[in-house]
Amino acid sequence: VQHVILISVPYASERNTTLYQRQFAKVESTLKSSGLQYTILQLDFFLENFLALIPRVRETKKVALPFGEDGWYCGVSVVDIGQVMATIATAEDRSPYQNAVYILTADQRLSGADIAAVFTELSRQGNTYQYVDASADQDELIDFFQGLGMPKWQAAGAVELLATFGAGQGRPPSGKIREITGR
């Protein structure tokens, strides 16, 4: 193995509150101390995860997310992540990426209302945004993700991660995708 590319999460630290942050902190630490050359790509929730909302949005005409007034999200597409990984993996000179950590985000912040507007445009039906309190409605949100096939621990982690965005703790636009891929 010449170079490892690891997908991780923002704010990975064993002291942070979310399950994903604590889990990935251990993985990042192990990789950094392994002696292998690496690039760590920290990214928020995949943009494509919102596709799972389609059946519920069609039925209710509501996009229900735990994004409060200060909440926003700068998700990334798996296509963009793949392009970043391919660029790094095929680079003749990997030195710019060697033992580096990159924060990958979209170029713009999306609020819950922005996400509802995208659903409206794509579905051609009027959709509204509905705030869901991640603390008060945690069981309902976990049940929703379990209904998509996630095990309970992973569903709970997804709810925790969405709650961080809802609290305005997501990563701001970074421009790193364009910087790495040139696109």
C-alpha cells in the first residue's frame, strides 16, 4: 500500500459528543500513527442521503429535518467525493496530499427551507420545510433511518450528525473539492 485515502467526519475527536466523531477519531489516530502515507477526507452527510426522504415528502409534502433557524448543511455528493479520491489516487505527485486532512463541503450552505425548495423543484409539488427537534423526536428520527435499513447504532449516529447541522455546527463551504479536482 503506497497511500491510504480515508473518508472521515468533521470534528473527529474522542472528546466530541457524537458517535461518528468518536469512532472516526480512533480510526484517524490509528492511521496517523501507522507510518503509512495518507489523506483524510472529512465530510458531512452525503447529499444523496436526502433521497431517502422522497417517499415521505411525496406523502406529506413536508421536508422534516432537525435544522433550526441557525441550521444549515454543506453536504457533498458521492460523485464529487469519488472525483477527489480519483484525483489523489492517480496523481503522479501525491506530495501535496501526503499526510493531509481535507474538509470537503459543497460550495454553498443549504437551510432546511433550501432543501425543501429543491424537493419542490424536482417533484413539481409544493413542499414546505418542517422543523423537527432532534432531541424531542429522536426516537421517531431513529425509527425513520432504521426503516431505511440502518442498524440502530448507525441510525442514532445519523440523527446526532444531523442535529449538529441543525445547531449551526456544520462545516462552512471550503472550496477544497474544486481546489483538488480543478472542477
